[in-house]
Amino acid sequence: MKKQIFTLAVSAAIAALTLGSCATINTGAALAEKGPIGQRIGESNSTIIMGLISLNAKDNNLQKAAENGGIKNVTQVEYIDDLILGGMLIKHTTRVYGE
């Protein structure tokens, strides 16, 4: 009986760690200039696998995000990380606001 309870507890802990996900917004959001956020939004994304391999990393930067939103004057930048499968996969988004 104790072995079954232990096995169940370990299985539940592994399931919680691998199937749980969360989204965080990096507190290091940068303000390019003092003023309104802006009406346009541009984003660029990359995926990080197990903290080792980054897919599309060269396309995930401020310049690419601004180009995607048609923004010439960036007023605010956000970095957003969505953790998938307990952090085994990370979707990293660079979002810019401006005109």
C-alpha cells in the first residue's frame, strides 16, 4: 500500500512539472522615450528548446518586431516568455509599441 501511494505521489509530481505551463512578462520592459505607448504593435517570436537550442533567434529582435508592426518610432518594448511543458519549451516574444 505504501509503495502504491509513493508511486502515485511521484507520478502526480512528474505530471505537474511536465504538463503545467505559465506565462511571464519580463520586468525589464524598456521605455524608449517618454510619451504615449503608441497605436501600433509589432511582434517577433522565437522558440527555445530545453534552454539549449533557439529556433528563429536571429529573427527575434527589436528591429524585426518594429518592421512587423510598421513602426518607425518605438516608444515601449516588452519581452514575454511563455513556458510550455514546465519550461522544456519557451516561446520568447519581443513586442514593441510605437508609431
